[in-house]
Amino acid sequence: MSEPSNDEILDILERRALESAAEEVLEPGFDVREALGGQADDTIPDMTLGGYIAQHDRPPAFTGSDGQPYTVAIDTEETGDPERPFVGFLVFLRWAATGAGIMDHVESGDLSTGKTPDDATRALLDLSLFEVKAELDAAIARRRTELED
């Protein structure tokens, strides 16, 4: 068996990185269908973030206002505030034009609150895809302004 070429090694590494990123970042942390009160055979409209993920078993993809390809992930974090212990926000992963790997990311501001991480996540799942796209474009605009300063 011959040694793989540099191009073949690079292709293998890119494929493994993409598979690893998909496993770690793109899969929801809990059952979206169950969170929306659905059953395995329910048809869930895909005009919301949660409905899209449940129906298509993947996050939606968008072309940002910068012309780059993005997917969206949901994240939460603790606030330290007992009135609103958790906030939820969106993380937009910018992919290479070839889809071979994640190149960068931008984040929305805090979009939801909850007593638990799941509470904050459920509120994000109710966002329409139009609202998600608007948040992506706002995050890109904020990043552009930060880089200009």
C-alpha cells in the first residue's frame, strides 16, 4: 500500500474535522420534537427554528449579508441573576465555501431567558426562520463595525 499524498491527507483531515464539528456543534442537546410536544409521526411546520430542525434533522443554513454560508446552533449560559438564571442565544457558524470546515462564527445577543437551560432553549426554538436570518445579519453587521473600530 502506498503512502497517501499531501492532498489526500488534507482531504481526510477536512472530512474528519467536518464530521467532528457536526457531532459536537450541530446536533441539538435534547429532543426537539419532544420539546415541541410532537410525536415521531407528527408533521411539524418548518417555518420555526425548532420545527425546521425536527422536520429536517439538521439545522437550517443561511447565506449571510456578507455572502458567506452559515448554519445556526443554539447555546445557553448562566447569568448569575436569580431572576433570570439562564439566557439563550444563537451561534452562527460560518463555513468554508466548499463546506469543508468551520471558518469563523458570530453570535446573536441574548434572545431568551429561563429558569433552566431547556427553558431558554425552548424559547429560541419558537423563533421564525425570518427572525433567525435577521439575527444573523445583525450579528454580521456588529462584527463588521467591531472590525472597523
